[in-house]
Amino acid sequence: MHRTAAIVCGAGVSSTFLARAVRDLASANGLDWQIEPLAEDQVANRADSLGLVLVGHHLAHRCDDLRLVVASSGVPVVVLDSDDLTAAAHQSVTLLQSHDAERADRANRLSKGNPHG
């Protein structure tokens, strides 16, 4: 099942390059995620279709606002630690893997009738 992660970097060009790098790296690691570059003002309209929002380091000061925008959808919003493309792509894939592991763990607990662990 495809899940979608948004890459929000603000200027458009940087999010497109980062999205491409994350898409390639995620695919190479066998992850089934669609990666989309989005402008900040597009996140609200897409919140219900997103599994994760990854925010460029230079927009860390906007993270709380983005969290408010997606709060009703329960979408996690994470600020990337680096503006370096390679480092940000690797961190993004690690976050996607963690998100998958958490979902699998939650599904496993629910199937055993223990939703809280």
C-alpha cells in the first residue's frame, strides 16, 4: 500500500531535488512510499492523504504552524536536521522506515487485542 510523504522546503526547487533523492533512496531500500514536494500552503489541502510531512531544516521555525495545519489528520511533522541534500535524504528514509516499523507494531498489537502495548 502506497503512503505519501510530503517534502516541504519552501522554495520549490530544493524540495523537488530532495523529493527525487528520497524517492530513489526509498525505492533502493524497498520502501513503498510516494514522495511529493509540496509548498507550505499546499499541505492543508493534502493533509488527509499524507502519512508524513518532512520539513526542510531552514523552515524549522514554521514547523509548529505546519503541525497545527495537519493536527486533525494526525499526520506527523518532522524537521530534517540538515540542509545537505544527501544527509537530508538519508534522514528522510530513516524516518520512513521508522514510520513503517511503528505502523507494523501498532497493527500487530491491535491484532492481538492490546492497542497500548
